[in-house]
Amino acid sequence: QEQYKSLTGKDDAVRDFLDQHPDVSEFLSSVNTLVDMSVDKYEDRSFSHLMVSFGCTGGQHRSVYCAEKLLQHLRETQNVQITLWHRELD
């Protein structure tokens, strides 16, 4: 989408665009479930580090959006320390 080319997954226009797609919401729901399970299992086994990575063609729209959404979910549901790094943006 040309109008989003200079934007990132942190921008309202991109977030609004992706929020309108049910497949994105379904994907994130699955991600949240999988990561929640993993966090619980890691805590049970006394592991201290879990890495989750997202990728997309340019690394600035979908992957950033998904990482930000997962960050929000984890902050709301888990008691974990989170470091978020957007490789293509940082």
C-alpha cells in the first residue's frame, strides 16, 4: 500500500489498516495463546529467557505492529520483563 510506505506499524494509519483485517486479529490471537503457554511453561521450568520474533517483507509494518500488540498483551496478562527491539527501525 503506497500510502503507508513511509510509515511504520507504530503509526495510527497503519494500525487502523491492520486492525480492520480479521486475519491479522486471528493471527495475533493464536500468537497470544502460544506465547502465554510458553511463558507458563518457561516459568514452570525456571527458564529466564524467551524470544519471540516476527518478520515481514520490509520489517516496518506488519512485524512492528504484531510485536507492539504482543507487548501490550503481555503487559496486561503476564508478570514478565520485556525488551522490545525493532531491528529495522532501531
